[in-house]
Amino acid sequence: MKTKLRIGKYWLYIPLVAMAIFYLLPMYVMLVTGFKSFDEIDLKTMWDLPRGLAFDNYIEAYAKLSPFLWNSFKMVIPATLLSSMLGSLNGFILAKWKFRGADIIFPVILFGMFIPYQSILIPLVQFMNMIGITGLPGLAMAHIIYGIPITTLTFRNYYASLPQELLEAAKIDGADMLGIYRYILLPISIPSFVVVLIWQFTSAWNDFLFAVVLTGNEQWPITVALNNMAGSQIIAWNVQMAGSLLAALPTLLVYIFLGQYFLRGLLAGSLKG
């Protein structure tokens, strides 16, 4: 019986490995194309390994994309941090400090998760122009506001799983509302912060739609600049693929080094109930 279960368990790996290979095929094409010379670029030889390692592609791609790469960091880092902090405060208040109308406000906040970007582009641009916040600051603000629903949901569910006696003990010791948050809940909510930081960083970094309508030529993030690397007649696919890897590298590194903490944060109660 145990042998049959073990064999059945191994059979499960076959579809998993097949799906992983299928998912990684575009990355393989991107990597091998990024190391090829322009003369090697052909649909017939798309799957072939490069005859040599042409690092000139990455040097050229970085030279073209480096200003926009730093634009992305300037936008993504404050957007990620601020939306995470606001979500943490919202989650704390909605989970542990019940007030009249809280059961209405929370679903209204969550409703923002289901509003598609396309439906609010025109009023968003008009509003940003009206208040005079354009370029990277306006793009960062858009991601902060759009990130509040998911960060609020994550922290609210995490804080709701904590025992109320913890807060009552802090009140007895004389801690006020902000004191409880700062000294009790904030230090133990690191797992949830990891979850929302990774989520928000990836979401803001990979955004194209907001970026292309809210920023101008010199303030493009890397996603818009990468799209505009393609020439009007001849596209240097080797340089384009090298630029694609450079654009994807920050999010890849985030998941490589913090992926295990992301899973721990989810399992610690971040998306419970």
C-alpha cells in the first residue's frame, strides 16, 4: 500500500514539471536571444544556443535603460512602503478598534480591488492635472491608492487572528491606541509586511498602463522605456531581450531571496478569514 502511494506521489511530479518547463520556455528564449549577435537572430534558430556570449547586448541595453531603471526605483520604493504602512494602520483599526460603520467601510475599501485600471484612466489623469501632481509622484500616488485595498485586507485578516487579550493587557499597562500599534502589533506583523511589500513592489514595478499615461519621456519607468526600445523598421531583438532581462531582474531577485518569507507570511495568517 505504501509503495502504491509513493508511486502515485511521484506521478504528480510529471504534470508539475511539465507546467514548470512550459512556463520557463519564454525565459529560456529571452536568455539565449540576449546573448546572441544580431546575425544569429532568426525564427528558425530561436531555440538554438548562441555561438558565443555577446555581453555587448546587455551593455547597450543598460546604457539605454539605466535612467528609466532608476525612475522605476524612485517610484516603486515609496509607493510600496507608503501603501504597506497605510494598509497596516487600516487593518489594525478595522480589526481591533471596532467603530460605527466599520462593517461598511471595510467592504467599500475592498471594492477598490475590483475596479479595472482602464475604467478610471481619464478621470485619474484629469484629477492629477487638477491637483498638480504629475510624472513619477503622480504615478507613485496612483499605486499607493490602488494598493491600499489589498494591503488593508492582508493586515486586517492578520490582526484579526491575534488574541484580543494581547491588546487588553497593553491597555492595562497604560498603552494608548498608537502605543499598542507601535510597540505590540508592529513588531509581530513582519510576516504580513513581507507579503504586502513583495506584492506591491511587483505590482508597481510591472505596471505599464498607469505609467504610460501619467509620465512623460524623461520620467518613464523601465516598462515604458523597454516598450519604446523597439525601432520603427528594424528591431534588435538581442538587445530587446537583454533589456527585458534587466527589467525583470529586480522582481526576480525579490522572489529569489524573499520568496520563502512570502510563503511563511501567507501561512502565518495573512490571508486567513
